[in-house]
Amino acid sequence: MPGSHCTKDIHKNISCSTSAACSSPATTFTELQPLMASHDLPPEHDNSQLDRKEKDPERPGARCLQTARARFLKGVSYFSGDMKVFGKWMEKQFILLQLLDWVLRGAAQVMFVNNPLSGLIIFAGLILQNYWWALNGFVGTLFATISALILQQNRGAIAAGLYGYNGILVGLLMAVFSNKGDWYWWLLLPNIFMSMMCPIVSSALASINSRWDLPVFTLPFNILVCLHMVATGHFNHYFPQVLIQPRSELANITWAEIDVAQLFMSVPVGVGQVYGCDNPWTGGIFIISLFISSPITCAHAVLGSAVGMVSGLALAAPFGDIYFGLWGYNCVLACIAIGGMFYALTWQVHLLAITCAFFCAYLGSAIANIMSTFGLPACTWPFCLSALTFLLLTTGTSKIFKLPLAKVNYPEKNLGYFWKLKKQEKLKKAEKENNESEEQKKAIENEMILNEKEQLRLELEQFDEKRAASEASEGKNDETYVEGVEQQGTEEIRHDDLIEVTVADNA
Amino acid sequence: MPGSHCTKDIHKNISCSTSAACSSPATTFTELQPLMASHDLPPEHDNSQLDRKEKDPERPGARCLQTARARFLKGVSYFSGDMKVFGKWMEKQFILLQLLDWVLRGAAQVMFVNNPLSGLIIFAGLILQNYWWALNGFVGTLFATISALILQQNRGAIAAGLYGYNGILVGLLMAVFSNKGDWYWWLLLPNIFMSMMCPIVSSALASINSRWDLPVFTLPFNILVCLHMVATGHFNHYFPQVLIQPRSELANITWAEIDVAQLFMSVPVGVGQVYGCDNPWTGGIFIISLFISSPITCAHAVLGSAVGMVSGLALAAPFGDIYFGLWGYNCVLACIAIGGMFYALTWQVHLLAITCAFFCAYLGSAIANIMSTFGLPACTWPFCLSALTFLLLTTGTSKIFKLPLAKVNYPEKNLGYFWKLKKQEKLKKAEKENNESEEQKKAIENEMILNEKEQLRLELEQFDEKRAASEASEGKNDETYVEGVEQQGTEEIRHDDLIEVTVADNA
Amino acid sequence: MPGSHCTKDIHKNISCSTSAACSSPATTFTELQPLMASHDLPPEHDNSQLDRKEKDPERPGARCLQTARARFLKGVSYFSGDMKVFGKWMEKQFILLQLLDWVLRGAAQVMFVNNPLSGLIIFAGLILQNYWWALNGFVGTLFATISALILQQNRGAIAAGLYGYNGILVGLLMAVFSNKGDWYWWLLLPNIFMSMMCPIVSSALASINSRWDLPVFTLPFNILVCLHMVATGHFNHYFPQVLIQPRSELANITWAEIDVAQLFMSVPVGVGQVYGCDNPWTGGIFIISLFISSPITCAHAVLGSAVGMVSGLALAAPFGDIYFGLWGYNCVLACIAIGGMFYALTWQVHLLAITCAFFCAYLGSAIANIMSTFGLPACTWPFCLSALTFLLLTTGTSKIFKLPLAKVNYPEKNLGYFWKLKKQEKLKKAEKENNESEEQKKAIENEMILNEKEQLRLELEQFDEKRAASEASEGKNDETYVEGVEQQGTEEIRHDDLIEVTVADNA
């Protein structure tokens, strides 16, 4: 979802240390490595949840097991993470096949996942939920991607699905909130128009957000779906929307009536509601699709949904809303975004992600109440606003490290980048210390050179004087010459100065 | 309307190629030329709608006709475009006359037209509509301009009417939406206050928008009129507003009842609604005033109004609203702004302008529904937001060229600027190729110089050696000297180095 | 309230003249001086409202009086202004005592006052109003400050109370608008959560506002209190809010019924309403606390409240609202902010502050009407928006000087800074003129040096020619050598060039 919405401006924002890191061949090397195939790289590149004991290579049985694991990891690497190898292979394929890849990645990018397999599983989940919605989602993603191609947007961003994820949400949610029921084919017209507007709005917002090195998140989707819904409204002949009205009486909350099973079920439902789906199985499938690409993302998604549920209970929300996952989906996205996606995951960042999820839940309730005045749903405005707020935060601690937008990938890789950077900093420090001692050496050398120069100068003086004397004895007007040189005031011996100039040139 | 709302910041945004273009005397020359008087300039400076065949100067009859046309064009040039000659002449006149010029230009700047004659015709149209409204509009423009003078804003911007156009809209619309009827003289008090606030809000918004090299459009007007209307509201003793309420039932739309004549009439009415006028004749007068200054602007205005009408039909708007021009006026402005005003007109930009008009119509409906919750009209918010979105768009194609804000004029002149720039780029390319061959020449020359130097060096060595030998025979300690020089390590023969330094100086 | 919310970005915005001023030791010196202890500094450092006649030091009685006054002023300086001496002393105290200092400064920073004594008096006023509110305010300030410490925000900003003032407002207003009545202890939970969110929102907003060198004002408070109120709403079981509804009928305004006494009382009530207090005595106490720190601030606060009252009458507001101070508190803050706090006080700025107060009153009515649609109070949104608008204003006059954010203090000190800057500019001008005459001298000297060089060159030529001749007579191939040198084309005599290079080095 993030990453490439960067115009030229953001390059100014990227710190020098970053650019230093970029240019180092080591980083480039790891960039090209698939996720799990890192068994022969230093430990920071490994996935933490895979315990490995390959430190004893003497036993032949262990060696065999090790080889098997290596093969397994290599196999896993091909369809986890961002499937870079697959993406590279795709580049040489037929354009329609490529487009399919982009659409699938776009579907997964809603959850910040750049993985066509996850996208495929997500589409499966959508089909399980509702055929018509899935179709609308597909049409939305497709036309958003096509529109980005027409507008000649960044090809890398298109290939990462960064122009598709708003399209799928626009398509899905326009179908979800349409009051005409399923299979109302006319709906595809505004769906296609709004999907094709996505890249324009994305590009415009990126121009603004890039000034602070921020991603656009799902803001284009929020803007365009709200635009469509409020432009037509509930009382429209062609494209009526479901009726949403502000709360005007106390909700009936009796703690005795609470259904704990449904409460627990609300966690996967919350994940499903990111795509507007209330089927817990669909939510479960989405969780699996997240796990395939990035376990950290998956964990934060579940955590976020749970935080949303708890917040709903704390703020006296009607149980129905909580069961329906309305308190969860924004927190899911916010928790993923902060917890490892745009910040490098440390435990401070983990706490920050949980705080952000709580804040997001609060904000979700507020925005839902405000939007209902206009007959609108909250969409993912709460997620966007809370995540942007937390990304704008500046702190004095180095434990909360915001990745430059151009370097954002999936949490595991971000972590690798962060560690790399820290290592380089350490190396630089060490080097600096070395440099300092070297500088001392150099200073000594310089002094020696100066001494030599001084010596040379004296010799030159002697030489000149002698020559002058010898020439004077030859009856030439050398006195005038020496006088002229001395009048310059800034140089006494011109031969010496010549040498100084050239030394300065070489330094 | 745009142009001079630029603080120092925007200069950073202007690309080097632009500044290169500015400094070239050729551009400056065309800047000073009135619009139509370009019969002896290269074809890119001609108006496309005037076909000319002056390539056959041998026939005396043709020559006569040609002279007549040239004179006609020269005459036209005096009151079309931005009337630069008239503006220059005005600078030497009495301040009150100047102020009148600024007010008239301000009235026309609502439509991005910097032309006092258009402004005069627009005032005629307003008087045709309603005396009281016209008076309020005049007062608004006048006090907005005076306030800008007091606040010592940019004199060029004031003279172009860039501080007046928000004033006329504030004055007009406050009168239009007042519930006290015409000739309620107390209304002039808030009118004057709000008009005088225009330059402050304009300046503040320009500080923000200039970061993205964007104009402020009619945002100050939108802010201030909404401010006044919502601050007083419908239930106010002194300044009540007309009652605007959100739609709460299905509109009655029977296609059999549609009035095609009124539907076509809605196109000029839509142009008139930019100034809040529902009289089709007033709209027609406005179209004429646009044609005088810039035919491209005029064409896009009509096109935008038509797009708005079609959008209204597509989104099931009540026919009454469409007839009343409420779907047109924002699209008119958006279509003008994108179609040649802030982008150089190419056919891609033309398509973009139509897309923007459709988007603006959608947005117009949405904003009207939202604003009605607060008892407010949509004003020109939809135009501002859609045009700003489309101006923030960044694409990979050079066919969509956004003019730097400081270079924005009227579409025909913008086109000339764009062509000039392209030509210069081509010239630069050609020059670069020349330079490359020249560089090869230079490289050969440099090699020759180096060879000469090498030769000279050898000679100097010989010379020095010989002199040293001769001097050694004179019993001097030359060995030490030569040794000292060689200890330097970076230079072997000091005479040679001397030459190198000076050569570097000359390079 | 402002000052330190500046990230690295703002340093770019600060003009060179400023940085020049910063580096001057004189400024640093005055920065360390307490407010009133300036009796031995140049007159621009004195408080204008204290007339002093210490120009006659010959009379012994006068001298005695003078000493007494000096002592008095020194004494006053210890608890007026920003109490820098006390702040410095505090730095060495126990952390809890420091925290208390920060909390008290935070309480006063709502009114832009960085003074713990004012804060103490303000808390006294709050206790007079309502114990429960005062407690909530204290808890809010405390936890906001603690949260800022946890997030490792700028220590100087924390010590100035810049992370506390939003906290006190959040705490107070959440208590004021709670529908559960006083001593509903559960309210402390959301109070603490929202207070702890203050530094996060502050930091995020500062990241944005610092691009335009703007402070965040009370925007975090506005955002967070509105967030809490709209998230829970009137119909909530745990945290219900008071019911606020939009006006739906004409208010009963009979001028005969007006109560002039209450109208005058509305001025201090307006000051009190900044903290949500409707007790006129509390308002009076707040005015005193302002006077202690900065008389200019105090005067503008009273002026702003009066302007708000007048605006309310002009816009036909219900008398009850005016008496209740609802028209005053935003104008109080806006008038303080513009009148001497962020602009250096001149009479033009004074007029601007009054204009801003009128604009703020208008805006206040508008925002109150809009917010009431969502059941929200206006909070201090009108103040924030109007003050930000007026701070974004750019004018051509030097009489309206916006202080760089990092240099903002209290009005009296700002004025001193402004005068210092003007003086330095004058000095620079004078210096420049001196420099110009000195440059002329230098030019003459340079000419002399050039003449000497020319002379020297001729001598060298002679010398070389002679030597060449002498050496030629010795049968050496000197011709070739001279030829080689002359082929270089850019230098005729190499010794001379050598000298030129070194001269350039010294220039």
C-alpha cells in the first residue's frame, strides 16, 4: 500500500544515512533475496518465529535435516513476503497476465500486503461472502489499475498494486452500501468511473502527503466512496444508498445478555470488515492470507481487532455493532500500519501500535457519529487519520524509527533494513574513531611535510641568495628583482609559494 | 485569477527550464505583444480560429487585403486577451480611474479573465439581472481591492483584479442569499466587512497553496460567504438567510415531463450561475464577455456547463435544479481552469478538463447535500476542490504540462509559452549534440596542449639538468635542492606544475 | 504556548537576519535578564507603562528613591514575565517539584503566559468556580506533561508548560460538558487517556504547522475534546455529554430587556470562559494573573472580550449567550495571540488584533452553529482558525512583523527583540555605507598592488631576457624553451603567473 506514492519531493526528506544505506551493495543484495531464503545470511535476516539450530554441522543426520529445512525455507520464500521472484518472472509475461498479478496484489495491498497469492485468497474469501460484491471489487481493482496505466503513473507502484487497493475498496463498498440489492448492473457505471478516479485522487493526495513523507493510505477510497454516497444519497432514483441515521436514543446495553462466543467471533469479523465482509469465515481466510505474506502483520491485525472490540465495550457501544466488527476493522489497519509497517518493530513501537489502535477505536466512534449526520458510514477515515497522526509524531528516542517511505516493505524486511542501518551506524562510529587516529597520523605526516617544506624553503633561500650573489658578480640587476618580490608582502620566496599551491591542490 | 498569489516559496518550485525561458529575451518580447497582433510572429503565436494565408505576398490585391487584416487584428488586440496595452496606459492615469480598471478586471477574474472590457460587460449582465445584486457586487469588489491596497499586497496582483474577484462574489452571493429581500441597506455592512476580509483570507491561503504552486481560486469567497451565512443563519433578526434544507424524500422525475428547450437553455444559465444569476440572457452576455478575451475559455465554459447538465440527468437530479443551472456553474469554472488555463492546452488536457468537469458535477451534488445540512449552498467549493485535485495530479507524460503559477495568463498565451518552451528544449538538445561534437574537438585540443606540456616538461627537465650541471660546476649545493623537491612526492618538476596550475585557472 | 513546538523544519523558515540576531551576544544577554530588571539597559527594554525619570542622578534624595525603585523593579522581575530566574532555580530541584512548576506553567500557557505564579492564581480561580473541574484540570495537565516526558519530547518545551495547556483544557472541558454531574469518578479514565494523547496530537500537528512556522495553539485540545464528546454523545450509558442542539427558531431579542450591568460583567466572564468558567470573579482572577506576567497580554484579553460582546450584539445573538461569555473567550485568545504575542506590537498590529477579534467573533458564531449539528460546543476552534489565518497573512509593510516561532516569548520581550532587530538593521546599513567607502580604499590599494605587479613583471621580463641571453651565449637550447612557454598562449611570463596565483589565494 505504501512505498511508491513518492514524488520527487520526498527524496528531499530522506535522510543522508538512508541514501548511504541505499548505495551500499549489501542492502541491494538483501533486497533481491526472497524472504525466507535467508538461512545463510546473518541472523537479523531470519524470521524470528522459525527456530533454527544449524550451528552443529558435524552430524550427518543434522546436515540432512538442515538441507531439508533450507529447501523448505527456499520453497516458502517463493510465495511469502512480497514474492519478488515471482514478480520478476511476471515482468516478462504477457500484459494481461501481468495485469492479473497487479490486480491480485492490489487486492492484498488493502492490508499492506504486496503478495498476489494473498490477493487470490482474499478474492476467494470475497466470493465466499458474496459473488456480486467480489465482482464489483474485481472490476474496481481492474479499472483503477488501467486508469493508472493510462495516466502514466509510476510503473513500479502499479506493479506493486498501489493503484489497485483503493479500487477494490471503492468497488466493494459501493456494492455493499447500494440500496438496490445485488446484481443491479447499472451500478457498474459509477463503480468504473469512481475506480478510474482513484489514481487521480491518489496522485493528488500523494503530492500533498509526500511533503511529510506520508503514504496516502485509503484516503482516495474514503473520499470517493463518501463522494458517491452523499452525491446520490438515500433518496435517489438511480443509485440509492442504504439509510444511515444518527443515534437519537440510548442503546439497550444489558451485560447479562452478552454473547461471549460472538464477542470472540468479532475478532475475525473485524478483520473481514476491512473489505466490508461480516462473514467470520471470510475474516478467517483473510487472516490466513496475511499470515502467508507476513506473520507480524497477521499478529497485529488480530491484536488490532481485539483492541477495537475492547474499546467498543468500554465506550458502551451497542453489542450488535461490536459483533458486526464495526469497532474492529479500523483498529486492524491502524495496528498493522504502526506495528512494523511504517515504523521498524521494537517493543516501544509495539506499544505505540496498541495505543494507536485504542485511539483509532475512539476516533472510529466519533467519525461514525459525525458521518451518520450525512447518511454516511465511517469508511476507513478513522484508520487514516489516526495512523497519519501517529506517523507525524516526532520523538527524541531512536527506538521509534520511522522508515523513509521509499524503503517501506513488509514488517520483516523493514526490520532487516532497520538492523542493517543500526549496524552501519555502529560501523561508521567505529570507523570514525579509526579515522580520528588516522587523522592524528595524517596530522603528523602533514607536519613532517611542512617541516620538509620549511627545510626546502631555507635551502631555496640559500640557493637564491647564492645565485643572486653569483649573478650579481656577473654584473646583473638582481637587486631590483628581489626587491620587487618582497614588495608583494604576502610571499617572500616565490619558488616556495609555488610548491605550496600545488600541495594545496593535492590535499 | 491566478498568477500573482505567489509568495517567495513558489519560486523554488519553478523548474530551471522555466527560469531559463524567463531570462531569454525572446519570451519577454512575446510577453509584451498584445494577443492578436502576432501576424508577423511564427505560426505558434497565432489564434487557431483565424485562418491566414499570407504566404503569397506577390499579388498586390492580396497585399491590400493583408494590410487590412493586419490592421483589424491590431485593433482586435487592443481589447482582447488581457488588454496589456490598455493596462500599461492606465498606470499613468488618476488613481480613481485605475481603481475602476482594477474593479472591472476583478469582476472578470471570476472567470479567469483579466480584461476590463469583459468586466464591464459582466456588470451590464448583472444589472440586467438585478440592480441590487449588481450594486452589492460592485461594493464588494471595490472594498476588497481597497483592503488589498491598505494591506500593501502585491500591486501587480491588485492591478490584475486578483484581489477583487472574491469580493464581487462575496457581495453578490450575500445579496442573493439574504432573506430580507432587495434594497435592505444594512446588508452593506457585513458585505463591506466580508469583502475587506477577502485579501486577508486570500493571502493566508496563498501562503499555504503556494507550497504546491497552486492558486487560491475562489476559496476565500467560499469560506467568507459560508461564514456569514452560517454565522447568522435562517433564524436571525438582522441578517437572515434563505432557508436551505437537506432533501428528505424522492424527487419526482418523470422523463416524459422533460422540457428540452429549458434543458438547452440551462447551458447559458449555468454560465450565469457562476455569478448567481438565473437569467439566460445574463448568461449569454457572460459568454460573449468570455469570447472577447479568450475564445478557448469561452468554449470550455460552454462545454463545462453542458457536462454539468448531462451529469445532472445521469445522477437523477430534479429537473428544476438542472434548469436553474445549479449543475453547471462549478463545471464551467473547473473546465476553464483545467482546459488551457493552468495546463497548456493539448488534446490530452482537453480530455482531462472534461473528466474534471464530470468529477466536479459529482462533487457538486455531494457538497450540496452536505452543506444543506448546515443550511448552506454549495457555493463554488466543488469547483475549487476538483480543480485543485486535478492540478495536484502528477503524470509521466509531457503532454500534460502544468504551467508554473507565475506564468499563467490566458489560454492562448499559455499555449504560446508552452510551445516556446518546447522549442527551446529542442534547441537545447540540438545544441547539446553540437556541444558534444565540440567537446570532442576540445578533447583533442586538450590532448594537444597536454602533449605540448609534456614536451615542454621534458625540455624544462633538460634545461634544469643542464643548468644544475652548469651551476654545480660553479660549486653550488644544487643536489640538496633537487632532493628537496623530489621529497614532495607529488611533483617532480616544479616549473611544469606551475604551468598546470595556471592552465587549470584558465579552464 | 508557542515557541518550542518547532521541529527541525522551522529553522529553514527563520530568516538570516534572525539567525544573525541570535548569534549576537547582546541578544543572548537580554534573554537571560528577567523582565523588569532592565533599569540599566537601553530604554527599549523598559516596560512602557512604568514611567521612570532616572536621568537626574545628582540629587541624593532622587538617588535614594531611584535605588528603591530599582530594588522594587528587581523584586517585580522575579515573579513577572516568564520568571526565568525561578525557572533556572527550579532546574536543580527535585523532579516532583519541577513537575509542579511545569503543571502550573501549563495552566497559564492557555493564555500564552509562561509563569507558574499566574498558573497558581488560575488554579485558585478554578477552585473558586468548581472543585471537581479544578481537579480534572489538574489531572489533565499532570498526565499530559507525564505523557510528553514518556514520549521524550523537547525538555525545554515541557518545562515551559507547552505540553500541559492542552491537558488542562481537555480535563476541564470534559468535566464541564459531562452530563453525569460532578464527582463522577469514572470520568477520570477518559480524561487521563485523552490528556495523554495530547502530546501525540501536539507533536503531529507541530510537524505540519512548523512548515509555515505556525504554533499549534489549542488545536490538540479542540480535536481531543470534540473526539471524546462526539464519540460518546448525549445518548451514552457511561460518558454522556450535555445535549447541544442547533437553533431552530428566532431568538427573542428585545432591546428594552437588555441588562447593562450583566453586559459589562460579560467582559470578565468572557475571560473566564477560556477555561470554561462562568463565574465573573474567576474571570477577574484570571485577568489579575495575566497582569502579573504581562500587562500587554492583559489589556488585549480585556479588549478581545469587549470586542466579542459588541460582535454578539451586532449579529443579533441571544443576550443570554453574550452574558454567559460565549462570544468573548475566543476573541480574548485571538486578540492576545495577534496583539503582541506572535506579531511585534505596533499600532498597525494593534488594529490587526482588533480586526482579528471581530473576525473571530463572526467565525465563533459560524462554528458554534455548525458544531451544534453534531451536538458539539465551539470549543476554541474559532480562535485557532482565525489566529492561524491572520498569522499566515503576508504584507508588504515592515510594521507588521511576525516573530519567528523560536523567538516568541511574552509581548514585552517580543517588542524588545523587534527593536533590537531594527537597531541591528540600522547598524548594518550604516556599516554597509562605511564598507562602501572602505571598499573604495581597497580598490585603490588593489590598483597599487596591480601597478607594483606590472612593474615587477617588466623587471622579470628583463631579468629573464638577460639570463636567456647570458645562457644562450653559453650555448644552450633556450629558444625552444621560450617557444614552448609561448605556445601556452594564456601566459607569457611564467614567473609572473605564479605570483598572480598566490595573490588570488590571498585575496
